[in-house]
Amino acid sequence: MSDSEFESKTRPRLVIHVPHASTVMPEGHRAQFGISDEALETEIHQSADLHTDLLARQAWPQAEIVEARVSRVLLDVERYADDALEQMARVGRGVIYTHDCSGGSLQRTVSSKDRGQLLDTFYHPHWKKLRADASDAVLIDLHTYPEKAWPIEPRIDAARPEIDLGTSAGITPIEWTAGLWAHFERHGFTVEENTPYSGVIDAGAKHAVMIEIRRDVLGSGPGSPEWHRLVSALATLPLPG
Ligand SMILES: [Zn+2]
């Protein structure tokens, strides 16, 4: 067996979770929101981690990418389905949003029947696929976040580095975190761990980390010099064995 064959057999399977790139609001669900088309469109774009889908495909063409099908403003797959467990539900940003990123009302009414239907359509199938794909794989949960904190954030005064590594004990090996930290610093980025957002989702992966990229790091987006620099840093990041 050649070295390359050996490597390909031992390299961990990589899954990238992209929960917040979508700006899709299916027509049938628009009526739940009382705000104007313009206000809804603004909120969808401000809340979205724009281009993280393309970023994932360009950085890791070999990976399985699991993406949310709809805007987080309709349903956020990166939340607990039970509001009692979800701290963001307190500010109207649980799995079903009632408030925008500035704390304003979306004038949204969702009956418990509608809620169940949304979960059955967009949440449970997403998690079923994510859990199946993540099983025994390495998972990267990919996000971007605003330079200036939203009023609804739980830790408004926390440090906002260019790269925030979200880690959880038992899921993210300490050596991997150290390797990622050093890697991004070598590429010239400021790095912190678990600030301003902490932890990584538990989808049953062997190892997992959340990568939160501050939005100004993307420059003017796909194709910009900043974009290429970021893609090359992501493409070469170390993975745990
Ligand atoms: Zn996000």
C-alpha cells in the first residue's frame, strides 16, 4: 500500500454544517410575518451568514456539506427545538423567531399546529440527515458573525476576534483547538476560543468544532482578495485523526 492510499484510508470523513447561509423564504410561509416585504428582506439578509455555503464548497470540496434549506428567520436549525432549553428563545430567537436581530418584533403569529408543521418540514429532517452524516465523522459548524454585536446577543461586551473557535469539552480535542488556533494565527488572523459565542452543536460527530468568522474578514465577498485568503486558510486547516 502506498503512502497516499494509507492516508486516504485513515483520513477522517469531514462534514461541514452550514445552518445560516440560506435566504430562502418559501411563499407559503411569508404570511406568518406582519412586517413589510422590505423589512423582512432586510432581516433575512442581516441574520444570514451570507456565502458560508460557497465558502464551505470552495474550502472543502471533498466534504459532505449539510445546509439548512430555508432562512433562519423562518426556522433556525441551530437551536434546540424545546424553547425551555434554548437561551435565545428568551429574546424571541429560539427555533422559531418572533423578533429580529435588533430586538424588534417580526409581528409573527405561529400557532402550535404551524410550529409542529415547521419542525416536521424543516427541522427534524435536517437533524436526521446531520446526525446520520456526522456519525463517526469530523464536523465543522461554519458561521459568520457581525463585527458589532446585535442587541439580542447574550454577551454584548465579549471579545470579537476575526476567528472564534467554538469548542465543547469531550467533543473538541484540546490538541485540535491548539492546532486550529496556531494555524489561523499563522495565516494572520486574530483568534479566540468561545468568544463571543461558545460551544459547538452535538450532532453525534466523533470530533467537532464551530468556526465563527467575523464578517469583515470576508471583505467584499466571493472573489475578493480577502475571500481567497480565507478559503486558503480554511482549506488547509488541521483535522484530528
Ligand atoms: Zn450562524
